[in-house]
Amino acid sequence: MLNELHAHMAEGEPMIARFAEAATRMAEGSMLDEELVKLKEQSQLIISTLREDKLLLGRANEELARVKAQVAELQAKWAMLVKRRDRIAATMAEKKSSVEHLLKEAAEKKALALRKLD
């Protein structure tokens, strides 16, 4: 009977080994599932952060475009003001020259009139 018991045990050893191997695989599979869940959660966080960054980048690009437009507008105004200043300066120079010419003529007429009086 003892021999029979040993024989049954010997027959059961491969089955026990297979059961232990299956249990080990199940434990490993469970750990892999947990790791996969963690990786999915991390991926979702990263994707969420990327979406937020994309929105922020879009807003920054819009603001940059607005600022570029403002800079272009200011440059155009600057150029217009420089032209206006140059025209005013030229007009002032012409008027100054005309006034100097009129003053010279007036002085000459005065001198001529004074000579006639003498």
C-alpha cells in the first residue's frame, strides 16, 4: 500500500509541477496586467499634458501673431511720422529761406529809401 501511495504521489508530481507553473504564470500575468494599467494611466496623464501644452502653444502663437501685427502697424505709423517730419522740416527750411529773403529785400528797400531821403 505504501508503494501504491508512492506511485500515486509520483504520478501527481508532474501535475503539481504543472499546477505550480500555471499559478506562477497567472501571478506573472496579474503583475503584467497591473503594470499595463499603470502604464495606461501614465500615458493618459502624458497625453492630457500634451493636449494642454498644445492649447497653450496655440494661444502663444495667436498672441505672437497679434503682437507681430501690432509691430507692423507701429512700423507703418513710424514710417509715416518720419515722412511727415521730413516734409515739415523741408517746409520750415523753405519758409525760413523765404523769410530771410523777404527780410533782405526789406532791408534793401529801407536802405534805398534812406538814401533817397538824404
